[in-house]
Amino acid sequence: MGEATVKKGTKITREEAKSLDRTKMGVGITKAPEVEGQELYVGLVECPWCRTLNRVILDTNYYVWWTCGGCGGHYRN
């Protein structure tokens, strides 16, 4: 198994987040799940607000922005 690549998120202000489509928002998970799905591409993104590593689905058919599971800040990839 190779090393995980960590992407850095880009900050989204609360005002901008209010105008974004909530159906395209994922929530980052700060702890590894016990069982991982094999179909969706899950990756690590560093929250630009608090630097917490979040496991997120990196498939734009599902999500294009996220809320940090640590601080609640909004960001995009």
C-alpha cells in the first residue's frame, strides 16, 4: 500500500458557504472508519482553518465542498 497524499483545502467564508449548494457539501471525518467502501475515492484533505486532516469523498459527482469534522470551517479542494 502506498503513502497517502494529503490535499490542502481552500477556505470558504461563512457568507460564501450560505450561497453554495448544500447537496454538494460533504462532512470531513477526522477518524478512520472501521470499514471502508471500495467504490468511492476517499482521500485526505487538510482543513485550511484548523489544519485537521479530514477523510472525504473526492468525487465531484457527490461533493465539491466540505465542512471540517474538527472545527466546522468550510473549504473546497
